Amino acid sequence: MRRLFYMFLAVILTGCTTIQVRKTLDDVETYIADRPDSALFIIESIDTTDLNTRGLRAHHALLHAMALDKNYIDVTDDSLALKAVNYYQKRGSRKNYARSLYYLGLSYYYDKQYDKSIIELAKAEPVAEKYDSLYLGFVKVLQSDVYNINYNSLEELACLEESLQIYTDIEAEYYIDVASLGLARAYMNNEKYNDAKLLFDKLLSSRRLKKGMSIRAMCDYAFLLATCPEADCSLASTYYDKIASEDDGKYLSSQDYWVWAYALSEIGDFDASREIVNTQKQIDSSGTAYYFMYLIAKNEKNQTEALECLEKFSEKNNDEVIQILKQSISSIQRDFFHSQYEIADVKAANRLLIIMCIIVAVSLLSIIITIYILRWKRDKEREKEEYIRYAEEVNRQLRDFKQDTFSSLQKKYISMYKKKYETLGTLYDRYIQTEGRVDSEHFIYRDVVSLIDELRNEIGNSEEFEEMLDKDLDGIMLKLRSELAGLKKKDYALFGYLALGFDATIISHFMDCTVNTVYIRKSRLKKAIEESEAEHKSLFMEIIS
């Protein structure tokens, strides 16, 4: 009888312990994002013997992985995430399943097992898309990091664009800034320097940006200023000097110091540049280090040192590529040993397999690089054709303008930008004359791009534009803005163009979009006006029709 009593008491106490641990874990989950240090302390304080169900052990493992990550502790041991994945794959919360897959991919990433990482992230993506949008954003950001390390800048850019859209949709302000910073870097990697500059300007002018992220943005912006085709190494050096004064330079990475040294050498401050080089080369012998030492030595006209650094850079780069290739080869090799363990000629067969894997890997790498280069050239050529077509259209508009084919109001509008139009027309004529001469053509095309981007930013966004319309059309824009205050900026611009009487082709050039997009936007604007209670609805409809 006494024995039965003790057994009953043990069951009761175990039940109490289980309930208490479950409540503790549930409480931790509510504040793990805001107080990760406290969460980690509580999680690591729990006696693992009290985790007496698979569900509790899985939940504890997942929260442990989350807490470590949010405390910026890199974990290469995949056991925590695997424990959670194995449980949530078949039972429990699908949201937790998505999270556990993400942390498993993260552990592989920290362990430099990028092939395994990308597989787990691919598994996590559809689950997170359905059950946890925030973690879907995390998945896309981590995918972008994997692609970046493996030199796939196009996929890196695509992932970051998706993550930014995800965070924007759920209004996650902090992560919007995180994705924006990553996206700015991806723009740089894809040579979209103007896009990168615009995004950096937006980030650095933001008041909500936290100190660490703001300084990181300054570092990356300084990198852009020092390395882009239209470099401003003096300004880049000023930024680095300012960053170095913050907390004894703790925010500067090794790469930042190398770029700073390079920027200083570019502006002729070789003493300051060499001081940084002498310090950094003692602690950093990466391929990046030797590349910038090569550039600096070249600026110093030290040809011997430049050649030595270039050779070291090439050697280091080759080692990095080999390491990436080995990752795939080694797994195949292990499988081969396992399956062929009892075969007498295993050594000969293994050598053959290694040779075949190397040939296949190198061939695939060559194909990938070739495809990438071809795609990049195609995209650049397409972009070039688009800008030149625009310049040609401006020339046509100028001819029409002179031939008196535009209405007085249209001519008044074009006159606002006539000087820039004429400059662009002159550039277009020069481009056509120098076509085929690469040296001249490149610089003229660069000026064409710069002026077109400037025009597109100004046109439709100027107060002069709306003031002109209001003056000539009895305050039409003031009425529209007052009575339909909820319209988008582009809707007001489109209405203005329609009020001027321009056709869809010309409007598409003003608004940097296709003719079809103009028709779609017009249809939506028309519907918005029809469904409104605007006092001047009939007047608006008459203009837009």
C-alpha cells in the first residue's frame, strides 16, 4: 500500500514539474526577442532532467538556439536544431518547424557547410511562407549570405529584395533597416552603384537607425565611395576617420581598415596609408588583405611589392575556390568509401572518383561563371539600349517642339526642362557619331545615364509642375489633392500628364515605365475617381478620359 502511495506521489510531482517547465519556456518565448540575455540565462538554468517529454526537449532546444543567435553567439553544433527539427517535422507547431529548420540551416552556415545550409533553408522557406512571415525574411537574408559567399551576386540580390518586401509588408522596422543595408551591399556587388548610393543616403538620413547599424552603414558607404567607378576617396577617408573615433574604432572590420588604407593612398597620404598597412598585415593575411596591399603598392609605384601581393592574392583566391569544391567532393568521397568498403581495389577506384569529381566540379564552375558573365553582359547591353532609346525619344520631342506640334500648355511644360533636354539631345548625337569607338562611347554613355536619371527624378516631382497646371487649369491639382487625398504620388503625376494632353508613349518616358503600365495606372486612377465622393468628380473624369 505504501509503495503504491509513493508511486502516485511521484506521478503527481512529475506532472507539477512538467507544467512548471512548460510555463517557464512559454514565458521565455514572450521576451526572448527583447531580452535575449535574460532568456539565455533562464534557458541554461533549467535542469535538463526536468525535460521529461519529447515536446519539452524540442521546445527547449529551439529556444536555446534562438537565444544563442539573438545574443550573437555563433553555434556550429547542429544538435540543438536537429532535436527540434526531428520533433516538429511530425508533430507540434508548424511555425516552430519553420524556425527549427532555419536554425539548423544557420548552424550549418556557421560551420561553413553551405551545401547543407542551403538545403535546410529551402525546406524552411515554404513552411515559413505559410506560418511565419518574420522567419521567412530571416530565411531569405541567410540565403543571400550563402549566395554571397559562393559568388552568386544575382541570387544574393534577389533574396534581399524579397526579404525587404516581406519585412515591409509586416511593418518590421528594425528588419527593414537590416534588409536595406544588405540590399545596398548587394547593389554594390552587382555594380548598381547609383541604387546603392540612394539606399545608403536613405539609411544614413534615418532617425530610427540604431547606432551600431548606422555606423555599419557608414562603413559600407565609405567602401562604396572608395571603390566605385566614380570614387571619392577623400570623402571615404573622412568617413573612416569619423568611424574610427567611435568607441576606439571597434566598429571597423579588417576589410574597413584595408579600404581606408587604400583610400588614403589614392589621395596621396602614403604615410597614413602605410601605418594602417603595417598594423593590419600582422593580423590579417586573407586574399582581401593582399588585394588591397597590391593596390596600395601600385599607388606607391612599388612594382616589386605590388607583384608579390598580386601573386599572394591569386594564391589565396585559388585556395578559397578549392575549399568550396572540396565541400562537395568530400561528401561524395565518403559515400564512395562506405559503399565500396569491402572491395579489394578501393584505393584505385577512389582515385578515379576524385579525378572525376574534380573534372565535373571544375566544368560546372566554368559553366556557371560563363553563364553569369553572358547574363551580365546581356543585361548591361539591354540597359544601355533602353537609355539610348530614351535619349532618341527626347530628340524626337525636341524636333516636334520646334515644329509647333505640341499644345501651348505642353510646350510650356517642356520648356521647364528644355535646357537639359537639349543637353541630352547633344549627347545622343555625339554618341551616335562615336559608336564603335569604345574609349569615347563609354564616357558619353555615362553622361547620358547620369542626365536621364536626373531628369526622371525631377520630372513630375517638381512643385513648379503643379503650380503651372493650377495656374493654367483653374487650380486643378489643388482640387484633386484636396478631394482625393489618398492617391499615390505617381497618381498625381499621371493625372498632371493627362491634363497636359500627353499620350501614353510620352508619359511612359516621363515616368520610367512601359506603355502598358501607363494604361494600367490610368485605369486604376479612373476607378478611384469614379468610386470617390469628390466634388469635381465629373471634371476629373473629363480630364482623365
